[in-house]
Amino acid sequence: MSKMDELALSVKMTIIAKEDKGATLGKGVIALLEGVRDEGSLNKAAKGLKMAYSKAWRIVKETEEGFGFLLIDRDGARGSTLTAEGKRLLEIYEELEREVAEYANKRFAEEVAKID
């Protein structure tokens, strides 16, 4: 068994605004969007991630401003839901992340196998 067999591949994906607005959508915002989808609340999503609500609100707001559209519809004490754009972007991200990770892990295993 080679030491190479002890290695694993991790793929990180980020969606960015084409114009340099500094807006990115990566693991942190995705986790918040998943929480809103699953819990119906940005506050609950933030708590689940052990993140201050103010930080969660800020990073979602900054992403929305940079992308030029809302990701979350906020309804005060009633909670939050994903907008159509937020839901679709989350679906696209999750699907592509799965596909890219599967491909990258397969290719990594093939390359490691060549070393033995």
C-alpha cells in the first residue's frame, strides 16, 4: 500500500459575479441557503451553523447586492424562503458540485493507481 492511498481529493466550487463586484457564492452562503430551504428561517440556518444571525444576514445581503438579485425572501418573524433565483442557484450548485466531485475523485483515483 502506497502513502498515496492515504490521500483524498477535495473540490471547492465558487460562483462569482462576472463583473468584478466581489460577490461570491461558496460553501458558507450555500449552507445558509440550504438552512433556509430546510428550516424556513435564516436565523435557524445561522444557529445551525453556529454563526451569528447578523453575520449570516450580512453575507447573504452582500452576495445578493453583488449578484443583483435576491436569494432569500424575508418575512420578519414568520421566517424566510428562497426566491426562485435562490432556489435554482442552490439546485445548480448542488448538482454541479456532485458531478464535479465524482469526476475529480474518479480521475484522482486513476492517477494514483498509475503510481503503484
